[in-house]
Amino acid sequence: MADQQTSKETTSNDEIDLGQLFNMIGNGFNRLFRWFLRIFLYFKKNLLILLAFAVVGALIALGLNQIVTEKLKIEVIVKPNLESKGYLYDVVNEIDANIKANDTTFFRKIGLNIPNLKGYEITIDQTLDKNSSEDDLEYLELLEKFQDNGLVSDIIRTEILNKSSLDHKITISFKEADKGEEFSRKVMQYINSNNYYIELIKINLENAQERIKQDQALLVQMDEIITRYSDKMASSESQFTEQRIILDSEKQLDIAELFELKNNLIRDIERKKLELQERKDAISIINFGEPQAIQKSFFGKKIVLLPLILISIFFLIDIIKYLNKKAEEIPE
């Protein structure tokens, strides 16, 4: 009997607990519904005021957008050499920071006597053609198959440096055309005035010149060998078998390989001459553009910004009024 009574009490307590749980859930939904209802009533009550703020803000923004700031800009297309891409972005950010700080002392050091830097701006972006970059990667993968050849390995390294050093566009904005052009040229001179890269470029050019001399000397030797080969072919007393020749007591030489090596040396000389021309500075200037006019609206495309600001101010004032009212209800 005692066990039955205990079981009935347990069942009764479980039913009470479940009933309380369902009541709590129901109360929670009721509170949530009342909260949404209050928000709906609040917006319904203030709908006209909110619409008025939105319309007034949009009209003011449109009016301010009629105020157009006329500026000029020069776009400089550059290409970093010798892994100087990181330096390029760092130095442009440094110049931009000095412009924003109106640091006239910094610009006097680079030969620019500008009392007020307001209106000047410098930015940098990477010019990237997606399709071109995918083709370049396929090309590099193809070259990688021939990496056992020492000359081809050098070509791969050069090509990887070229492909990883994509062109970049430096945009310099200003208000006065004559001062802006001088400003742009002095800035580009400053970018290429880094002592570390000046020494690196110097060594690189010396190495390229030495490589050209060595390749040209090898070409002269190959021409002599090819001339002797031609003479032996013309002579009835020459000894040759198919495309192989014997020079005195030397080993047999494959003339096809000799011509291939000669062509590789010629191509290497051509690349080194291009390198001498292209890598005179750490940052090569591909194109220094002419000043061009740009127009900048007060708000630009952010016309909705002012209506949102006005509506936010209205909400903030309403919240402060509500908090103030609740604070007065608290007994002292």
C-alpha cells in the first residue's frame, strides 16, 4: 500500500511539473507576442514621422550631391623588380600617411615645398587579368617539366619572378595641375631612392653584363667549332659518321646538340639584354600618365546614409525619453 501511495504521489508531482513547464512556455510565447505587438504599434504610431525623416534626408543628400569636388589625377603603371612588391606597397602607404598627417617636413626632404597637402591623395591597386594569369600558370607548369636542364631552370626562375610581379597602378590625386605633376614625379623618384634596392639593381645589372660576355665568348667558340666542322665536311679527307664529327683526339660531338646549345645561348643573351633595359630601377615605370579630371560627389553613391542618420537620431531621442520616464518612476 505504501508503495502504491508513493507511486501516485510521484505521478502527481510529474503532472504538476509538466503543467508548470507548459505554463512557462505559454507565458514566454505570450510575452514574445506582446513584445512584437508593441514594436508594431510603435512603428505604426511613428510611421509618418519616420517617412518624413527618410524623405527629408534623401532630399538633403541629393542636394548635397550636386556639390561636386573637381580634382585631377595621374595614373602611373609600375612593375616591381627583384621581389620589391612588398616594399612598393609599404612606401606608398608611408607617403599616404604623411599626406594625411600634413607632414610638410617629409616632403621638403624629397624636394617638394608644399605648405598645405590638403587635396593630395595616393593609392595603389594591382592590375590583374584573371584569364591572363591562368594562362601564365599553365605556361609555368609546362616549363617546370624541363627543370632538370640548368638553362631552363634559370628561365623558370626568371619567368616566375616576372609573372609574380604583376603590373600595379599608382593613382595620385591633386587640385593644381602644375604642382600635382611635379608632386607625382618627385614621389616616384622617392620610391626608387631606396639604397638597398639601388645596390641590388647594380649587382643584378653587373651580373647580367657578365653573363652576356660569357655567353658571347661561348658563341665565338661554337662558331669556330661549326666552321671547322663545315671545313671537314667540304674536305674529302674528313672523317664523319651521320651527324657526328671527330676533332683530332676529341670525343665525338653531336652537331644537333651543338646547334641547340647555340640557340639557347642566343636566347639567354636576348633575355639578359631585356633585363638590362627593364631592371634599371627597383620599380619600373611602364607608363606615366597625363593629368586627367575627376569629379567626386559629396555623398557619392551613399545617398541612403543621411536618411539612416536622421532616423537613428530619432530612435536615440525616443530611447532617452523612455529611459528618463522609467527613471522617474523609481522611488527615491
